[in-house]
Amino acid sequence: MKKKIVFLIRDLNYGGAERQLVTLAKALDKQCFDITVLCFYAGGSLSLDKDLKDNGIPIIYLEKRGRWHLFSFFWRLVQHLQRIRPDVLHGYGGTPNLLTIFLKPFFPSTQIVWGLRNSNSDSNFYDWLGRLIFQLECILAKFANLIVVNSYAGKTYYLSHGFPAKKMMVISNGIDIELFQPDLEARTKVRSHWGISQNTILIGLVGRLDLRKDHPTFLKAAALLCEHSQNVHFVCVGGGSENYARELDELASLLGISKKVIWEKARADMSAIYNALDIVVSASYTEGFPNVIGEAMACGVPCVVTDVGDSALIVGNPDVVVPPKNPEALKIAINKLIERLSIDGCDRAQIRQRIIDHFSVAELVLKTEVSLVSLCHESINKCKI
């Protein structure tokens, strides 16, 4: 008999956690698992919901109307779950995780799985509600049946805050190597659209306009690079607050590099974007498992990363790993990589092979399926007792 799995997530707008849920849900064995995805909110123009629907995976929108829309929203959630009767309820992120615990009294035989995507929770970044949610996670984590963390750095962090070690396991994100692969035609097309010649070194930061992605450090490193080289150009890909976008644009102008920086909002054709780049930079000061690095490398694009989360583990090369919030160190690492590219070229196949060998969707699916089946068997055995 198929095991009924329900994933609970805030929305399916394009992002790392959302992409991983979609990738996992599509790849799980449909002969063994009956999958449903429940979303607090309907997606926007770049929603990933079409990807699920095209693969026959039902999505239920819970029509949450805002932060304080609680009781009728919760009751609607209970009603949908009563109809589905899931064997496993899998939360993705803080609030969805907490809700699974509050739902447990209604569904005592359902196994509860938490999905944790960060390697730390910067208390200075979150408002009072965000801090409260994390405190509640620390208290209630012991009631989950399984806690899946997508990075080893994340596991270390959560263990330091009292999460139960026996219930935690690391399952690294899986990168879709069929979707993300080298594509010379796409490279030429995107660069032509941006007005970038083929011999110009194009360096990109891909990520939403979020303080944690640390665009200012990237821009400062870019300015330092421009002091010694004119054959470089930069692109920042990702949407976010218009106010923050203006601040970053003003910073680029202040640094004297505004004509060197392209601002591109979030796009669905990310494989083409990666292929257009010569180097991808992750300047974040906090991460879990940054999909951007894995996706870029699957396209054969070398990366320079800050030493946060599992970034260093993904690239597997200490020469391209630098401390966070250090523009000078970032500039030096990028410059060394540019010099290497100009001398030896870029072994795209080798860069891609690291993702194939260590961070494939097949590995993600295998580990997830084993853990879900094991949970369901434990539940059956308890019922027999």
C-alpha cells in the first residue's frame, strides 16, 4: 500500500527550499508514495507550482490571508488533512514545522518530519515573531519524529541550541543535473541580451535581494577588481525590496561601478543565466546548503564562496573559499580564479562532475525514501504493540 506523504510549506515562489521540495516531490517513487503539497499562500508569477502540476502532484492552497489569519486557516488545514489522512506530515521551514506539532493531537498516528534549511538564525535579522518562532522550535523539536537538516553546518548549529541529536539527520540538497548543465547556445543568447562580449569576464551573484546574501560586500569586491581590470562586468540576479534595490544601486554608483553592474530580477531560466556567467560568487554571511553554488557548478561554472554553511564542502576547493564580510579577500580569490581561467581555461566537466558525484537528486531521493519508509514501519510496529 502506498504511503501518503503531505508536504507543508509557506508558498512555492522561486527559492532554494521551494525548489528542493519540488525536486524531491517529483523524484519520489510514485508507486510507493502518494504525495500532496499544502501551501499557505498561492504562488506569484515565478511560482514553481506548474512544475508539480505537470508531474501530477496535487497542490492545495490554504488561502492564508496574512500573518494573523490563524483560526479559520488552521481549521481549513485540519479538514484537508482529515480527508487525506497522511502517514507522514513533512514541514518545510519554521512556521510549517511548528504547525505540524500543533496538528499532532488531531492525527496521533501521523509521523511528523521537520525540514530545516538554515545553518543559523541571526537574531538581529528577525523581528520579534521570527525570534519567538525559533525559540518555540527549540522547545518543541523533541516532539518531531524526524528532523532533516540540509547541511552539516546546520546540524551543528541546531544541536548547540538543544535540538535532539537522535532525531536529526543530514540530507544534502540534490541538484537536478538534467536541468542544470552546460549550454553554449544559452550562454551566447543571454550575454548578447545583456550586451556582454564573449571575451568579457562576467561575474555574477545569484540570490534574492536579502541582507544575508551580502550584496554590499560583493559590490565592494567588484570595485576593487575594477581598479586593476577593465575587462570585467558584474550581474546581480534576484528580486526583492525596491527600497533595498535602490540602496544597492546607490552603493554601486558611489563605488563608481554602476556602468559595470547589471541588475536582473528573478528569472525562471536559471540554467541559461548560470551558463552566461564565467564565475559565480556567493557572498552570503549565513547559509545552509546554497543551491546556487550546486546549480552553477552543475552548469560547469566555477564559484567563489564565503565560508558559511556547507559552501566550502560543495566547492571542495579551499582556494575559492573566503571569510564572510571581507571584500578584499573576496577580490583576491576572484582575481586568482580569473588569472587561472585566462591561463588554463576552465575544466567545466570536472566542476560539473563534483555535483554529479556528491550532490545528485538520486542521493537526495534515496536517503529521503529510506527515512520515510523507516518512519512508517516504526508507526505500524507501535500500533501493533
